[in-house]
Amino acid sequence: CKNMKPAYASAASDITSFVPGSYLAAVDATKASKLAERFQLKGFPTLKYFENGDFKFDYNGGRAKENFVDFMRDPKAPKNEL
């Protein structure tokens, strides 16, 4: 979680210029326990992809800034989710 945070924060601050209309957000599930329970979070970090406020699938890609940006440019569900 701590190792990924700088890359995620950097991607989040730049994502609107790379992918207009898209956002990256972070939630501390230890403080938002009801949200963690709702989405059945069991490990950290857990990354989830939403479209128009609806949960679509878990993100299982790389943890570098470029991975997050590339994914947001063309989000695809993992093959096991199709």
C-alpha cells in the first residue's frame, strides 16, 4: 500500500489531463469500515474500477503510474472476469 501510494497519487493528480472525465480516488478502508464491508475488501491495497458510479471489476494491473494511466485510457476487465 505504502509502496504504491506515490505512483497512484501522481497518476491521480495528472489523470484528468491524460484521460478527461476520469478520476482516481483513494479511500482508507480502515477508517471507512462500512464502505470496506460493502465492497468486501479483504486485502490492501484493493483497486476497483467504476463507470458512472457503478462498480465494474477489480483492477489487477501493474502498480506504476504509467500502468494506471494506460489502464484508464482503455479500461478492460481481466480475462477471468469476462
